[in-house]
Amino acid sequence: MIDNQSQLMLVADLIAAHFGSSTEVVLHDFTGDVDHSIVYIVNGHVTGRTIGDAPTQSFLRYMNLHGPRKKIDKIRHVSHLSDGRIIRSSTVNFFDDDGTLTGSLCINQDITELVALENAIKGLSDANYFESSALSTYNEFETTPSIHGMMDNIITEGLTLIGTPPDKMNKEAKIKLLKFLDERGVFLIQKSGQKVCNLLGISKFTLYNYLEEIRGKDKKGMK
């Protein structure tokens, strides 16, 4: 019997539980009859095998059961079943102190649907099906109970963008916030000016001067 077989069976259960029913985990024991090496299998429906079955021919091609120890583990090896399904496999081999192969733990994942999905997405992407744009800090489809609720949300977004509490803001930070709010149309909302003045601790006169400065620069930039 392969060393630590019971522990390896627990590992097989864990892998299968983590990746789901499309992932088969097989434990081979080569200390006995090689023609019946499978001593434990989870989700055997993936390849249609059961306990007592033999290794696959492709698996045996990677093995030299009577030769010296070799580094012949397989990682993410892709193959096809006779029914056309695509399988991605990884194998780790176990050896005794003399270098003789004693067993293997194999993971066989049916990735047929994943490959189909990947190809579909790639096709859509190549056809410019998905619109690409710069990341936005707000959701233009967001709804709020009232216009003032929307204003509060925009102000919160602006404060997050600046990253400085209002009472710690210098003139540059305040102007940056005001520019953000102005571009979002906050000052079209009734009584928004007073709310922003209270937030930033500035007078309406200062607010208007800042806005004139912002809008003046924007007009120059458009020329």
C-alpha cells in the first residue's frame, strides 16, 4: 500500500470539494497490481473510471515504472477525451527511499465549458462588443430619493477623491473639490452653494471667486 494513503484520500476529497464536480481526483497505488492501480477516485464521471481501473495509456507514457526516479510530474497538461471534451491535468508522483515509483495523485479537470466561454468572450472582445471607457468614480445610472440626496452623494464622492477632511483642506484642495462638484452640476441645485460653504468653512464671496477662477481656467483651456 502507498504510504499515507488515508491522508492522500483526504487531500483528494479537499481538492474535489474546492473545484467542484467537474474536477476528478485520482489516487494511484503502484505497489501492487499496476493494471488495477486506482485505489481512490472522486468525481470519476469526468473520465468514466472507478476504483480498480488501470492508468491511462497517456499516463503510462510519462512513467517508467521499473526505472530510476525521475522528475516527471505533469502540471496543467491539456488533452482531449474521445467524446471531444477538453481535460486539464496535473500529476504529482510519490517514490520510496530507493527511488521506486509507489503512487500518484492526479487532478483531471473538465475545462470544455471554460474554453468555450473563453473563446466566446474573446470573440466578442475582438468584435468590439464590449464598450471600453475610462473608469468613472460614479454610476451615471444611480438613482436617489431626491435631488438633495444626489447632491450629498456627489459631495461624498468628491471628498473621497480629494482624500482630505474639509477642515484640513488648503486652497488648492478646496478648488479641486469645487471643480469636481461644478463639473457634476452640483451648483445648479438650489441652496447647494450655502451647503458647500458651510462644509468648507468659506464665505459665499470666496466660493464665487473660486468658481470664477475654475471656470476661467476651463474657458482658457478650451481655446
